[in-house]
Amino acid sequence: MNILGVETSCDETSAAVIRNGKVCSNVVSSQLCHTDFGGVVPELASREHERLIVSIAEAAITEANITKNELDVIAATAGPGLIGAVMVGLCFAEGLAWALGKPFVPVNHVEAHIFSPFISDEPGHRAPDGDFISLTVSGGHTLLSIVHQDLSYEVIGRTIDDAAGEAFDKTGKMLGLGYPAGPVIDRLSRQGDPEFYRFPRALTSSSQTSRSYRNNFDFSFSGLKTSVLTWLGKHDAGYIEQHLPDLAASIQQAIVSVLVEKTIAAALLHKVSAVSIAGGVSANSGLRSAMQEACLKHGMELFVPKAAYSTDNAAMIATMAGLMMSRGKVTGNSYGTAPFARFIAAGKGAR
Ligand code: KG4
Ligand code: ZN
């Protein structure tokens, strides 16, 4: 069974083929046209997807050593995401499925991140085989969920303001680190002192309020932004430049410690011994090592997708479609559902 996955929800144009659950190709093109704008410009993203989608899909099919007629199923991100960007991949994929007379499976992008530990590209790949706690952290989402093998899940916490990725990107922008700043903060942090300055950890046991945040699994990162801005306003440019790695490490520590504390607390409360981290921020080396250490301490097993499957990619869309088919979660393969209606329907799932 060959499944073609298509992903265009934000600024990555991606297509992948999985065969019998294994990744055969995963082609990702990251858009560079947004660099000067400090963030993703939706209209530019849509146009870039439109320019690239056919050649990226062809490359994924060729790399998998098949022809398009050997595809059995076509899947695409149906949302959430930038509406124009999603529409390009969705219309392309549904059109291709219709032309080939093959089933089409719409996939919720956030659910595909949640189930990314199941992406397999080598023999012996291990995925959770029971319930697990998923921390899904990207530029647009920060969700903590309890996930079950039948693909159902309950979201037990989410951000009430910025996503974890935005916390990295926006504080990084204040430090002049460009966009996206997450990977740069990660790199700089390796030479910095995480104890240099203690930025706030909101809604945790150590936040400076009298309220108890025990068993509160929501996140808030907007106070961190304000705190970084205030700190920068009080120091001169030379001092800031000199301490850039220390600032990066301190910001990373503030974000990572909250993510780890809440994930472990959720696993303990719900008596779940498997944890996974997914989404772009799960590529962060500080988060990976701190979560690994905390899981070891509590006898929990950590599942982390390879870095290439943490950020947006189509292998996760094809894998999710495969999981949905194997668990009987695909209902009907009718064409002609308006792509916009699919986008609205996807928005009713995880976001
Ligand atoms: O999942 P993703 O590729 O796209 C969305 O669905 O949003 O996540 C992108 C986010 C960006 O905010 C980026 O800064 C962050 O993931 N990111 C990182 C790292 N790599 C990507 N944040 C921290 N450390 C990293 N190594
Ligand atoms: Zn994503």
C-alpha cells in the first residue's frame, strides 16, 4: 500500500510516500521568501506552495521508486493552518486523487504531529504501544494530551496566549536573531549560562503568585516576552551583545522547564508511563535532554521523532492517513467535498 502525503499548512512545501507504514521518501522545501519580514507572510506562502507543489510531489514519487499510478491513497493536511497555504496542497491532492481514481484522506495537521512518534523509516522502529502523554509544541500550537491507541485523545492543557515556538521566535526577534529564532536560540544556548537570569515560569509551582498551579496543564508565555523586553530595556547594547548566549540559554531554560514540569506532572497524575514530544520545538536539544532526564528519573519511556519529522513534513501526514485507515477511522472516500468545508471540519479537531 503506497500512500502519498501532502503538507502545505504553513511555510514548508512537502510531499512524502509511505509504503506499508514505512517512509520511502519525504521531500521538504522550506520557504526562504519570508526572512526579511520576520514572520510568515500568508500570501507569499500560498504562492510559493503553488509554484513548488507539483515538482515536490513528483520528486517524492520518483524517490520512492514508483509512478503515480502505483499510489493507492492520497492524503493531505486539511487544516488547521494558513487558509490559502492549506488550500494549495488540499486542492492539489484531492484533484490528483480524483484524476487517478484513488481514495483521498484529509488529515488534521496537529493530530499528525501528535502521532508523529509512529513515523517509521527503519526496521525495529519503536512507537508507544499503550496510552501516552503527548507534548505537541510548534510555532502555532502548544498542547498536552493523553493519547490512546485507537487514535482518540483528550487535550488536557494548551497555551492561553503564545505557542512555545512563538515564545522562542518572538524573544529571539527581540535579540535580533532573525526568523525563525528557535533553532538559533538552541545553538547559542550551548555556550551560555542558563542561570544567568531567571525569566518567569508562568502557571507553575514556582511562579511568583500565591495560587497553586498543581494539576493546571495550561501554558502561558506572554509574560516571558514582556520580561525579556523589560530586561533588554535596562541594559546597553554592548552588555547585551556580550551576554547573547547567556540570554539565549536563560530564555530556553525558562521555556523548557515549564514544558518538562507540566508534561511529567500530567504523566504522573494520569499514571501513564510513556511520554512523547512532537512539533518543531521538539527539535530543541535542551528540551530533548531535559525531558529525557526527567523521564529516566520517573521510570517513563520517552518517544521523540527524528528531527526531520519534528518540524512540518509530509511523512507525518501520510503516516497519520495510514493509521486512520488501519484503525477504521476513514469514513467514505467521496470526492467533491468543497476544500473549504474540509478546512472548517479540520478546524474542529485539535488546533
Ligand atoms: O512544527 P513546526 O515546523 O511548524 C508549525 O506547525 O508551526 O514548528 C516551527 C517552530 C518555530 O517556532 C521554530 O522556531 C521552532 O519550531 N523550532 C525550534 C527549534 N527548531 C524549530 N525551537 C527551538 N529549538 C529548535 N531547535
Ligand atoms: Zn506543524
